[in-house]
Amino acid sequence: MIIVHYLNNSRAHRILWLLEELGLAYEVKTYQRGPDMRAPASLKAVHPLGKSPVIEDGGRIIAESGAIIEYLVETYGEGRGLKPAAGTDEALRYRYWLHYAEGSAMPLLLLKLLFLRLPGQLPFFLRPVASMIANGVQGKLVDPQLADHLAFWNSELSRDGWFAGSAFSAADIAMSFPVEAGMTRMKSMGDVSAVRRYLDAIRARPAYQQALEKGGQYDYATS
């Protein structure tokens, strides 16, 4: 049976969701964040970097969300419609968004989170200066780039409702966390109507809801 090492309130939700879409049996081992919001040290017994998600399957330890998604779709996804046919334009889009989710979107979102939390992590007398610096970096560097990405998502989703063509695919699962996190961290937005429709569509899927029930707390499900 597949074992999912699941950190609460994290991008690991996507892996449970994919497993539900595939109709696979799995076991969830849940880990709680510490006061510093990091994963507990016990995860290092599973993988040296102590990150989540990590899965175990047939003696294999597989880490990194994108790699896990690719592995599960290639190993168990035949006939499930979660990946476009090879050689098509949709297949190229699928590959792009699968890699974009962690390679382009997440670094910016992590920077945003870092600068949002930075002032509160410092001694009281340093917070005014830290807030000024953090707000300046966000306003001049991070937020304009995030706005570009959000507009890009909306434009792509306006084409046919999904990231890799007219059909739902694992690329939509991969992109769900960046989109949900991005929508919670951006204060001002332009036209996000297509993004909103996408969020409504993914959250209406039974597999998404089943993953929430099995994984527990996931604050981004209401962004």
C-alpha cells in the first residue's frame, strides 16, 4: 500500500487529491508543524531533507511534489484521463505547468510568505525597520511579479477552463496549491474571473473533498 507522509496545512494536499482521483488505496501518516512552522525532525527519518510530501510505494521513497505526481500518473494513471495524449499541444502545456508549479510559481510565493512573516520573528524594537524593509521588497519586487503571474494564470484559464487543455488533468492538481496560495497572499488583483471559476471547479470534485477529509487542516481550500 502507498504511504503518504503528510504535513498538515501544506502542498501535500495535492498528493492525497491525486490518489483519490486515481482510486488508489493509501495510508496517511500525518505530521504537525512546530512553532516555527517547519516540519518536525521526525520526517528526516523518512527523507534526509525532512520535507513533505514524501510517499513510499513498493520499497521506493519518492519526494518532491512534481516527481510524485509524475510517478503516480505514469505508474497508475493509464486510462484515467489525467494526462493528455503524447505528441499533442495539450501534452506540451501539461508538461509546462507541471514544472512551472514548483519551478516558477512557488519561489515567488515563498518569498511573499517570508517577507510577510519576517517582522514578527524579530525583537520588538527591530520590527518597525523590518516592516519597512519587508513592505518595500514586497511592493517593488515580489508583488509586481506575482501580479504578472496571476494575470498569466487568468489568461491561460480563460482559454478553456483548465491549464492543459479542455480536460482536467494532473497539471491542474499540480497548479492548485500555487493558485490557492497566491489568491490568499495578493491584496489587490485585476481580473481573476477565470481563476475563480477554476477554483470552484476543482473544489467541487469529489476527490478534492475526500482528500480534505483524510488530510485534515488545509487553510487554502477557502481562498
